[in-house]
Amino acid sequence: MPEKKIYTLSNLTQSIQNVINAHCNKIVWIKAEIVKLNYYPKSGHCYPTLVEKKNGKVIAELRGNIWGGHFETINNKFKAVLKEELKDDMTVVIQGSVTYHPLHGLALNITDIDPEYTLGELAREKAETIERLKANNIFNANKQTPLAILPKTIAIISVETSKGYGDFMDVIKKNPWGFQFHFLLFPAILQGERAVSTICEQLEKIRLHEKVFDAIAIIRGGGGEIGLSCFDNYRLAEKIATFPIPVLTGIGHSTNETVSELVSYETFITPTKIAEFLLQKFHDFAVPLKENTRKIANEANWMFKAQKTNLKETARLFNSLTANAMNNSRAHLKQIVFQLENLALQNIQEQHKSLGQTEHLLLSGFNKSIEESKASLQFSEEKIRMLSPQNILKRGFSIVRQKGIVIRTTRQLEKNVLMETQLYSGSVLSRIETTNKEIKQ
């Protein structure tokens, strides 16, 4: 038998290195996804993990090397073009060559990365998402959901430690009008590959209690195009577009709106602007309410004054008529007395009796007129008091509104649309399932 030829491991790795360096050392452009950058600040080098995926599965993987000098140049290009640094979860086009080292193994030595391609990939994904949403006829669905006149119970999707969330809460809590809101935070990651899944999970939690909340606020601080790219994802945009209550977005300072912002009920450039929007809704309601209260008070005071003036005038006229009647009666009495002097005692007694009856009738008429005037004034005062909105609500009545419109007949009601019922104390939000046939007057 021929003698076995045994090689050392270093002989083998050296042979592999020679073959690869001789045949694969060509500089090429390669499309790949950086799943982890593995940057080391001390040395300035990074060793990105590169993969290619198909239908969500990794079909190829290779380690990359970016030496400190090249990394600084590449990172500066990304900051200039995308306003973002090179980071995890990016699809990129890389310039490099395959190398092999006996200790470190196979790697792709990266000398350049094209940020323009990454920017183009983001634009393509965004355009495809918009096209799908419009094709499914859901692009404007969330914009058509009704927002409460006073949106006071808000579900917030954000990071509790983020500056955007802090700014939002400061504006709400320190508002000079003392408007009160109720908030519940649903924490989520708002950047990178995991942002889509965590935001969607929190939206599903909120959906289970959708009747509790008036709106959702998705709040995030500033960021560039890459940081916001998750908001162009179709799955997330679809969740927001089809959500049954209004979604308000304030996710950054980017000049280009993401798809999630485009399909939301309303979008704002910063979280602070969402807070100002909510406060404005309360202010728009409070100002007319205050003005109407002032008008009712002025009208009531005017009616009281008018009734008092009418009563005084009635009393004056009555006193004048009574004085004239008494003067006329006295003149007539003198004439009767003069005539009675020539009559018998029996006729004198009859005339005295007639005079007494006349005086009694006059006094009775006077008292009755006074009583009627007092009753009329009391009735007017009671009527004004009973017509006060607060007294009407206190007696068990309520005011029903739907889409901000006061409902007076069942024909105005829309099924499955949020209805607000204002009571003497507080209000109730409900939805109509069935209505009774309207009673004809």
C-alpha cells in the first residue's frame, strides 16, 4: 500500500488561502443585509455579519471586515446622504473582495458601501407599501374614523424614557387651563427591525379595549430616514390604516412623511404638536361653552329685571286707578248724603249698606290684582329656573350627540357609530345596535 501523505492543518489552511487569494481576490459589488454591525470603538474596526434572505429565511451568511480608516469614510458618507450612521438591519451594496485567514477564516474585506442604494431601497419599499394600501382600498380608512369632541382618554405607544414622550407629557400636564386627560403607556421599540412587531403587538392589545380610548398617539423623538424606515413597512401601515379609532402620529422631524404617518388620522412633526392639538380640542369646546353660559346668565338677569319693571308699572297703574275710584266714590257719597237728608231713615240705611258693598268690592279687586301679579312673577322666575340646562339634566333628562350633532330623533342615529350621552354628572360613550320605531306626534 502507498504510504499516507499527512498534511498539517496549517498546510491545509495555507493552501486554501493561496487558492482564494489567487482566484477570488477580485473586487466586486455585493448586495447584502447587515444584521449586526459589531463595531469596536477602541480600534475603530467593525466586523459586520452579512446575510441574504429569501422569504424571510437566511440562505447565505458571511462575516465582513471594515478596517478603521475605511469605516470612518463609509460612515461619514452615510451621515451625509441618509442623515444616519451605518448600523444594524440595513440592506446595502458593498464593495469588497473575499479573503481567507488561517486563524480567522473566510471573510469579505469591505472597502466601500453605497448609501445611495440603501436610500433607493427605502424609497422602493415605501412606494410598494402605498400602492398595496391603495389597491386594498384602506389607505384613507383611519382618516374616516370619528374623533371624539373631547378626546380625553389616550393610549400612547412610545418609550417611557424617550425625550419625545417626556415633552408630550410636560405640555399636557402643565397646560394653563387645567384640562385633565387620562393616559396609558404601551411601551414599544420605535426603531429598527423589531419596531414593526412590537408596535403591532401593542396595537392589538389596545384593540381589545378600543371602546375605552378616544385615540392612539404613536410618539417618537427625532431620527433620519433609516431610523424611520420601519414606519414604511406594509404590515405596520395596514394596522394603523384599519384601526377602529383615530391614530395620531408624531414620530420625528423627517421632511418626508412615512407611510404610517400618511395613513394615520392626523400626523404631527413632533410629539409636542400632538399635545397642543389635544389641548386645542378642549379649548375649542370650552370657549363656546363659557360664552353660552355667560349669555344664559345675562338673558336670565334681563328677564328678571323686565318682570320686576312690569310689576312695578302694574302696581303704579293700579294705585292710580284706585285713587281715582276712591275720589269718585267720595264725591258720589257726598251727593247721596245730601239727597238722603230728604229721605226717610229706612232709605238712609239702605244707601249706607250699598256704600259698604261698593267699598268691599274695590278692596277685593285691589288685593286680587296684587296676588295675580305676584303669582305671574313667581311663575316667570320658576320657568326660568326650570329651563336651566343643569336643572333639565338633573331631572333625569340627557343630551345625546353623535359625531358632535345633537340627536332629536331616531332617524338621525347611525348604527355602530360612537354616541355620547351627556348626563347631569358626567357623560357616557356608547354605540347603537338597534332603535325603536319613531313615535309620531
